[in-house]
Amino acid sequence: MRMFIGLDAVSKKDTTVHKGNFLECCRWALERAHETNRPIKVVYARPEIKAAKVIAEATNEGLRHVHAGTLIPLKKLKRLL
């Protein structure tokens, strides 16, 4: 089962996460980017893969697709959820 996660990482202690389907995460990321004026990542995760991949980034200008997104270890994301 795949999962999409919106990730607003200010620091290690102050991180806001939203999970849902792709459209919900994109909508949340755009709203959050307008509120905070910083980029918000949309991440794609599967349980059998050990790292989640950043697939999109929301900013004040809009949403953009990330072709070669960075990998985030799934252990870190599980702690945030």
C-alpha cells in the first residue's frame, strides 16, 4: 500500500506532517506554504521500500514536480506519524 505524506520540517523537534492521498497532500502543502512562506515537501512512501522519495515541493509560486527527489529513511517518517 502506498502512502503520500506532506512534510513541513522546520527543525527536528518542530515538524508538521499530513498524510492522505496525493491530492489532499498537495492541497495541504500549498496552504501550508502560503501560511509559513517556506517550501513544503510531498513524499511518496511504500512499506516494502526502506526510504521515501520526495516527489513534489510546494512554494508560494505553486506546486512543482521534483524529478530526482531526495530519499528520507522510513524510520524517521514513522516516528513523526
